[in-house]
Amino acid sequence: MERMSDKYRLCLNLLENELIPAMGCTEPIAFAYAAALARDLLGERPERVEITASGNLIKNVKSVTVPNTGGLKGIPAAVAAGIVAGKAENQLTVIAEVTEEQKTEIREYLETTPMEISLAESGLVLDLGISVFRGEQSAAVRIANQHTRVVFRRKNETVLQDDPVERESSDASAGHRELDLKTIYEFAESVEIGDVREILDRQIEYNMAIAEEGMRGFWGAQVGRVIDGRSEQSLRKRCVSMAAAGSDARMNGCEMPVVINSGSGNQGITASVPVIVYGREIGVSQEKMYRALVLSNLTAIYQKTGIGRLSAYCGAVNAGAAGVCGIAYLEGGDYRCIAHTLVNTLAICSGMICDGAKASCAGKIAMAVEAGFLGYEMFRNGQEFRDGEGIVKKGVDNTVDNVGRLGRIGMRQTDVEILHMMIGQ
């Protein structure tokens, strides 16, 4: 692929825009970010807060620990953290710098400040609004479609920003929709390493650090440690356990950043950690590692395009499939190998539900990476799932399109029922 052609720029821009640092599960951090923005607009700490949020956001924040809060969970905790200690200019690392004194203040503020939460009526998958009040003063902020995309700001009666919010079948930009697996493979083969080194070095550093912490510590359900403790030892098992361990730590309040993928830290971990663990073990060159990570990250982004950032479809499936595609590339797999690995994996485990961010995400990551390895082994043994078998269609891109349709449309009512179960309706 010619350097800086339209397709080259597309792939590079996607990596630059999607592989960014975040501390804590992305959804509660979005609330903390919006709360910090609203507080700054108000100019002082609010004495009352009103929150509106889409069902998917409520689902993803309900059970996850907010970092730097002393173990607090839920939307009010995330909002309180943003108001008390948030630095809005840091966006998805908005509460990365919280002192011990501020942790105490967050808890006290949460206990003494009225917060009203209601369901957003826009119909958007990702929609949150925060209105803050103190005396006669008020301010409001709204974020929609992306975790840091501010579309509305108001101070008292003065509207400072009011951007139109589109309703699309997915949150994909036009650039995302131009992507296909062949383009991704060609870009991975030809990219100038200097164009991606900084992005990938940060991903390697951050995501491996939290995976290692997950293996050392006693986070959540300790899925990574459970897998690692099995009697049999293998490189495959190590890839699975390390990916799960990163989620163990992230979902349960670890105060370490990760480089996210498609708006998700779990997906960022899953698309990268197995590739890094595998590549280091078999001793590939650093250049080969970078190219495999380019392939895995873009393959994860590509699959999420049709689904959207939040849905009832668990994104670990996409990231696990992408991660093992990266491993296949490390072993010399060509485009045909990558395509069949991806199709086989999606045929095996598409439809795993997302019931919010929480400890069990680590188990789902483990299942997704295992499915990826099975899909790869099938190809190496001359086996494949074929056109017409379930959602599999002839051509990898057509199968990916079907998965997008499944996650975006087919599981829409599933998403509603999951939310009702989680809030006890």
C-alpha cells in the first residue's frame, strides 16, 4: 500500500483516534468527564445534580468499580469523582490524579449531595447529560455517540454549544465504513513502523502492565489467576490468562491506565495482550510484533463498525478474534489464513451477551480468545465453516457485515431485556 494514500491515511487515523489511554472502565469515566466539565462551567462545586443516561450506559456503569474512589461503584460515584477531583482537560484520564484526601471528599460529597438519575429518551445508544445547580446558578453538559464527544453546553440560560446529534445505524464514521479486511492486511504489511511506533509502544507498556498486575493481585473473580493455576502449562493458556487478568484488574478498580480500542479498555487489552505474550515467547522481531498489533487492532475496530460502541453483543468476541488473527500473522499467516481464522471464530461464539461492565468480563474475554485459537487451529487443519452455515456468508467481509447486523439490530430487544433484569423490572 502506497504510503499516505487515502487508504493508508484512513488506517493510520483510525489507530491514532481509537488507540488512546483511559483509566478505569470507559463508561463511568465518561460520566466523570461530563461531571468535571459541568462543574467547570458552573464555576463552583454543585449542591445538586441531575443525570440522564441511555440504557447501555446505565448497564455498563452499574456494577463496575470506579478507580480512585476507594472501591465505590455506579453512576453517582463516577459523577462525584468527576466533580470533586476531575481534571476535564485529561478527558478519559479525568480522575487519574486523585489524592487520598480527595477520595475521602468524594465519599462525603456522595453522601450529602442529592443526585437524580433518569433514562435518556433520545433513543441513542450512548447519551448522557449532567445538569448541576448551586443557588440560582446552573450549568449543563451533554455527551453523545462517543465517550468524549461533547454536543451541548449551557451556563444558566445561555447556550454555549448545541451541535446536531445524528442517529445512525451504527456510530461508525464514513472512514470506518470504507475499511475491509484486505485493506487492513495490506496496511499491516506495508505501514512505515515510524508512523505507528509511539501508539503501539504505549499500548504494549500500558496493557501489559495492567495484565501483569491482574496476575499479581487479587482483583475481582481472579479469572486470569484461575486459568494460570491449571496444571497444564502452554503458551495458549498464558495468552488467555493474561488477557483475562488485565480485565480482572480493570473492572475491579485498578488505578492503572490502558490503551483502549473502539472505546473499550477490555477490547484494547484483548486485541493486544495475547499478541504481545505470544510474540515475545516465540521471539519475533519488534517489527513483526508491531505489524501484528496493527492487524489485530484494526481488525477489532473493523468488526465493531457495524455493531456500534455499545450493544447487547459482547465486544470481547471481536477483540478475541482479532487478537488471534494477530497471532496467526506472527506465525506467518497470509491473508487467506487471517480471513478464515476470523470467520471461524465469529461462527463459534458470536452472540455472547454484554450485560454490563463487571468482574465476569474477564471470563468472557477468556472464552473469546479460546474461540479464536480454535478458529485458527481449524484453518491449520484444513477445516472451515462455510457459506450458508448459520450467519457465515461467502467472503469474510460479508460475514463481518452479518455480525454487525446481529449486534446492532438482532440483539436490540435482548439489550432491553438485559437492562430490565439488571434494574429489577
